[in-house]
Amino acid sequence: MKNESRGLTLFSHIMMFLFAVFCIVPFVLLISASLTDQNDIIAHGYSFIPQTFSTSAYEYLYERGAEITRAYGVTIFVTVVGTVLGLAITTLLAYPLSRSVTPHRNLIMFIVFFTMLFQGGLVPSYLVYTQIFDIKNTIWALIIPGLLMNGFYVMLMRTFFQSTIPGALIESAQMDGAGEYRTLWSIVLPLSTPILATIGLFECIMYWNDWQLGMIYITNPKLFSIQNLLNRIMQDIDFINTNLSSNASDVMQQMPTDSVKMAIAVIGVLPILVAYPFFQKYFIKGIMIGAVKG
Amino acid sequence: MDTALVPQAGIPHKKKKNKYRKYAPLLIMMVPGLLYLLFNNYLPMLGIAIAFKKINFAKGLLESDWVAFENFKYLFKTSDAFIITRNTILYNLLFIVVGTFLSFACAILLNEIKNKAVLKFYQSIITLPHLISMVIVSYLVYALLSADTGFMNHTVLPWFGMKDGISWYTEEKYWPWILTLVHFWKSVGYSSIVFFAALLGIDEEYYEAARLDGASRLQQIRHITLPILTPVIIMLTLLSIGRIFYSDFGLFYQVPMNSGALFNTTATIDTYVFKGLMGSGDIGMSAAAGVYQSIVGFLLVMLANYIVRLYSKDSALF
């Protein structure tokens, strides 16, 4: 019996190890390909071990760094503003819904919940945002449509408030003269950091990774996020030459096309890979909270 | 004293007014969120009406002519409607059935690993793909499949004696496999964590008792873990069946690089609607496809939820 159990453990280790390798391997190929000499790629294709090591792709991108830096700026701005705004309005909606005294609570719950069941779809929301709000080619197009708040997070947060903040605590705070805003800010929120961190993290990831809004609403290259830039370069590698070069003579300079493609993807994914060890604990916890409560 | 004895008509009303005044801060707090839902969710719901119009941007949306079901008629006359519905449903079924099996198996394996540090390590690696945007994923796939420079054509296929290579981005028959593999690469680790969380909830005493009775690890999995988790699996499956009309847009749009040659095996309702809107299709038909998706999707969610309720009220969405 002991043997069998040990066998199963060993089997688990082997399978999980293989699965982990399967998950990592594409990233290795990407990084290695970005460090391979252009002629090497033409002769042998992308490979896991560069035969001729070369950083020319990164040098090339470094020379044309302005657009990449700008795209990063857009992404960071959108992520920070979107996450803060989103968390704020989610909290402000979830807190009253967690209080039994709120008038029309059930009706409002239903209004929130129904958005999870039925969606108007892409075409109508596109028309609302472009025809009514004229959001096209503004930074708000990357922040507001769809991503800012969703019913699921509101429900998640409301459940958290209801199950972890004792009603007596809120009552006693209000006996002492705290208003609703005061109660929320100094009593409820300090006790709710786990859910705020979880939802905040997921919103961050959503904003950081979003490419769809940029594709729908943004045509001005100055407002491209890093994902949109990547998207454009994949469709059209010359985009890098016509838009990223500071003067015309640069265009003539030979570009290591194939490794540049990979290098720019590495630049796009690197921040996440570097930051992941620091937030993976919350990420995995967040998946579990979503699973249990959702 | 009088008022206590004789109920007066005015009092409940006054009380109600006080209630509003007293809880006004709570109501005001909700205003931004509710306004957002109004503009982001409810106005587009009304916007479904445009599927019944011949959209003419020159005339404006309100002035465009009503054409009743014309857009739908066009949509269902083409073979597109059949192809996108078939693809959406078949891919989802495959993802649900095989994906549930793989994630569950993966969760069980994780549960066998008792070394906390190693477990954490595996967990972080297998959830990593879920964190990456589909744009990056499309680059990863491109590195493998590119016709001229891809790893498959240059390194893997020659091992099997195939010198010519395959033009992956124009051969539609390979894409059901590719997309399925990419989907599992991205999602199995993530959803195995979901199951793993459920496994952690199982009381250790059951296993204790089984061990005393001499049950092996496999018998414990078969007779304790599986039966306890069956309801969870059924719920999750039914809920994903409720979303069977929706596809992971990024997977079907980014990974095949929007290649027209692959329409038959990679187009789903979502990519069809998107392409229609972005100008490479008919916006009327695109709106019609969107409404078709919204309504059938809604009915399926209600149906799935109804079935879940039959099993267990607690697991239902509502």
C-alpha cells in the first residue's frame, strides 16, 4: 500500500513536471528566437538554442524606442486609471447592496445581476460609444467600454462584505456618529483588503492585456497600447519602419525582421513575467475565491 | 399617545420619506455604478433594435429604415450562419468535455503533491499561460508555425522526413487541433486550480477513515474524491453549456491571424460579428448575428440554470 501511494506521488510529480514544461516551452522559444541572428533564422528557422547569438533585434528596437515607450505609457496609464476607477465604482455599488437597510436593494441587485445574463453585444455597444459618446480615438476608449466594472465583481464584493463584515460593527460605528461614507472608508475598507486586492489584480491584468478596445476604437498610432502595437506589427512588420523611425534614412537601414518580431513580443511580455513571482500568490488565491463564490 | 392607538394614513408615508432621507448617502453612492450599467449594458440592449434596420450612417441610426427580419434572412441564407454556429458549438463542447477531464485530472495530481514549495511552484507555472494576452499567444504560435521560419517546419517536420513544410496559416484542416491545443495550454492550469480549491474543501476525516479500512490512494480518489466533487463538476459543466454560444474571441481571432483561408474551421459567432463591424463584412448581418447570439445565449443560460436548480439550489446562479 505504501508503495502504491509513493508510486502515485511519483507519477503526479512526473506529470506535473511535464505539464509545467509544456507551459513554459513556448516562452523559451520566443526569447531564444529574439536573440538569434537574422541570417540564422532564415537558414534554420526559430530554434530553442541560438546558433549565432545576437542582440541586434534589441539594438534595433532600442534605437526606435520612442514609440515603444509611448505605448508602454498608454498601457500603464490605462491600467492604473482603469483599475482605480473600476475598484471605486465597484465598491460604491457593492457596499450599499450589502446593507439590508438600503431602499430598493432587491431591485438594484436584479439590475446588476441581469447584466450577467443578457448582453446587447458588440455592435450595439460600439454604436452607443461612438454615436452617443464620440469616444473614438480618445484615451477613454481604452478605459471605459466593457472593462470598467462588471456585475460579477460587484456580486463578488457584495458577498464578501456580507459574509466578513459583522453588521454589529457597522451599527456601532454609526451609533458613534459615523456617516455612511465614513463607515465605508474607515471601517469596511480596511477589513476588505483581500477582496480589493483580488479584484484590483484581475482588473489590472484585464487592462494590461486588452487589445480589443484599441482595435475597435483607436486608429491613431499615438494612442496605441503595447498590445495594439504588437498587434499592428504582427499584421505588418513594415509598420515598425514607417512609424517608429525618427528620420527617413533609418528606413534604409536593414532590419532584422524575424528576430525583431520576437524581440518586441518579449518586450511586451517581460514585465508580466518579471512581476509574476511577486503577485502569483494573490493570483492563485483570486482564482480560488472566484471559484468558490462564483 | 393618540398616534400610537389610532393608525393614521399619513405616518407610513412620512416614514418612507424619512427612510429615503436617512439612507440617501447609500443611494447616492450607487449612482456612478448604476449610470455605468445604464450606458454600458442597458442602452446596448435597446440597441438590439438596430438589427432590424438597414443601417445607414449617412441618415443616422434613428432615421435608418426599418427592414424587419431582412438582415436575419440574409444571414441565414448564407452558409456563414451554419458554419459559425457549428464551429462555436463544437469547439465549446470539445473544450467543456475534454477540458473538464484534463483540469480535474490535473487537480487530482496536484492534490497528491504534499511538498508545499513544489506544489506552489507547479501552480504558478501552470497558471502563467492564463495571464498572457492573446496577442502574445499569437506570437508564440507564430514562432512555432510560421511557414518560412517556424520551429515546426524547420525542425520538427524534418525529423519525420518531411522536407517541404506545411503552410499552416492557409491549411484549414489543422486548425481544430491547433486551437484546441492552444486553448488547453492557456486554460487547463487555471481551471485545475478551481477544482483544486474544491478538493481542499474535502474533510480530511473521510480519507482518514478510508485509510483505516485499508483503501488505497486510487480507491480513495475513486470512492471519496470523485463522488464528492461530482456535483461541482456537473454545475460547472452546465454553466459552461449555458455559455456555449459565446467563444473566446481572442483565441479564434488572434491565433489564426485573422486568415481568411481558415474561415471554415476558425470562424465563430464572435469573430463574425467583429469582422462585420470592422468593415470586412456586412454590419447589418453582423448585428443580426449578435442578436441571434444574445437571445439564444440568454435562453441557454436560463435553461442551464433551471437544470442546476433541479440538482441543487445553492449552486445555481439564481
